[in-house]
Amino acid sequence: MRVPSIGLPLDERRIVREGYRIAERMMANYQDPPGLLTKMGNWLAECRQLARGFYQTLVGN
């Protein structure tokens, strides 16, 4: 990423450049947290698995 060279001394440009590098490293593997629909889907899938396991124990398979 380019850093503006007009108006800033060299040492300040280096600080800004290093800040950009740190931010890029921090955001490299970032993932948004799951949304409401994803959480509900996962919850329903878990409930389905529990119900299926309960049914199978009742039937005896």
C-alpha cells in the first residue's frame, strides 16, 4: 500500500507504513462471526441429530 510522501517526514512515513503492515497481518485470516441464520441452522441440525439418536435408542436399532 502506498503512503503519501508529501507533507510527512521520512520517519513518520515509515511509522505509517509499518502500521499498514501490522493491520494487513492482523486481518489476513479474519472471518466474520456466524450470522443468526447460520446459528439457527446449526442448532436445528444438532436437535435433529439428538432426536434421531433418541429415536434409534427407543426402537433398538
